[in-house]
Amino acid sequence: MEDDARIIALLQAIRELHQEIEHAEGADAETRRHVLSMARVRLATLEVPDSLPETVREGVNRAHRHLAELALALYREGGCDDLDEAARQSYLDEHAEPLTAIAGIGPTLARRLFLHGLVSHEQLETVEEATLARVPGLNAGHRARILRALGPGETDLASPNP
């Protein structure tokens, strides 16, 4: 019963975040950036206990990924063009920050991955080395560290091929 109440509360919170984002569509870039930032913070503070079913945790992860995709789309469509360089970097760092939870990924590397469209841990878990190779500024050593951090049995991509 306690888990049922938590699931209902999580669903309600995510539904409210979705509605807030929908209401901001068509608003000016500053408003949209603010709404996305606030939604990211609120989503990050939601408590998702391990006792909840995997499908619920996956749903919350999808909400995180969708929010990051919206932030990237806003950036790509010029929604940060009115900002100075430091503010643009801050926006990118904020939305790319979850990627820094992966060993070997710092803020700069997270920003590069984010700008390339790799916005979530789940995407990186399934990414092919060839896709990582197309990320500007990501060398073979970076790729090897990322792939090792994401799963056992990955080969060292920094080594030359025989």
C-alpha cells in the first residue's frame, strides 16, 4: 500500500511537470529555459525508492531523458542565442550534469556528449563505439573509459587494432 501511494505521487508529480512544460510551449526563450530548469530540479528531487517496480523507475528515467531532449532541442533551435557565452555554457552544463555520474565523464565531456544528442545514461549504455567516435573532442581514451564505466567486458578502444 505504501508503494502504491508513492507510485501515485510520482505519477502526479510527473504529470504536473509535463503540464508546466506544455504551458511554456510558445513562450519566450527565457521563460522556456526557466521552466525546463525548474522541471529538471523538481524531477531530480523526486524520491524513487528501489522497492518500487522497475517499470516505475524506468518511467522516471524516461521523464529525465525527455526533459534533457527538450532542453537540447531548445538550445539547437536558438533558445540560448540571447545569452552570453558563460550563460550558454551554464545552461548546457546544467542539463548535461546527469552524465557526470558516469565514471570518466566530467562537465566538459558531458557537454560534448549532450550536444551530440547523447543526453542520458541509458543512451550511453546502448551507444556504439562508432557513434561515440563522431562526438567532437572525444578521443579513443575517452571512449574506452566511458564504455568500461558502463559495462563489463568492453574492450579497450584506446588500443590499436591488430
